[in-house]
Amino acid sequence: PVPSISWKRSDGNSLPKKSEASRTKAVLEIPDVQQEDEGSYECIAGNIRGRNVARGQLFVYALPEWDKKIQNAFLSLYDSLVWECKAKGKPSPSYSWLKNGQPLLSQERIQIANGTLIIPVLNMSDSGLYQCVAENKYDTIYANAELRVI
């Protein structure tokens, strides 16, 4: 006999409200997939002769997107600067910094950790255009800000 088909999530969560099964229920469609749709899904087919289950895993990846960007700063000589940028994405983005288009690395006066740049004591040579770069394997995004030491 023709089997009846149903869908469910293996983790016990309910199917996404926006999901639709085809008329025969052989296809499950999830439009506008979001992070919360990630997980294991099961297609169960059964009739009076038996039952079969097919399992599949849905992974949702995301381009980097800014949560927090750096802003222009106009600071006095000897002030300190703390700039933090944060991005979300999947896989989680990694960060790097540029000053006037050149890579900026941690050194004696400058501390860089993840999306944070710290210059404890500013001098005139710190003025310039800075960029925080967030990237994962799907995209690279830039946040720009000017630092002017006066």
C-alpha cells in the first residue's frame, strides 16, 4: 500500500511554522531559512507492511554582520583609545585591523585582541583612518573610522 509520510524534528522541537510539506508530503520546504531552523529532521514513511525513517541534518551558515561598529574619534594627545567592533555570523568571524590601509599588529604601544583595539597613550602619529575587518569563509566586512589626535 502507498505509505503515509510525515515530518518531524529529531530534537523534539516543532517544525518551523513557515515550513510546508508538498501535497504528497514527500518534500519539506522551509522558506527563508533562519539560524533557529538548524537541526536534525526526520521523514517517516509507513504503511501496514512497515515503517522507514530517513534522517537529515540542516546546517545554517551566515555571512558576517555588524553588531557593533567603530565610530570616529577626536581625542587629545595622551588620551587613551578603546575601539571595539563585534560581528555575528556562522562560523564566528575572526577580526583584524588596518590603519591607513596597512595591517595593524599588536606592539609595545598598541594592544589588539579579537575585535578590540587599545592605545593607552595616544600620540600624534596615531591619527589616521582605521578599519576593523570581520571575516568568515563566506564574506569579509569592514567598519571604518577616523582617529584624529589633537
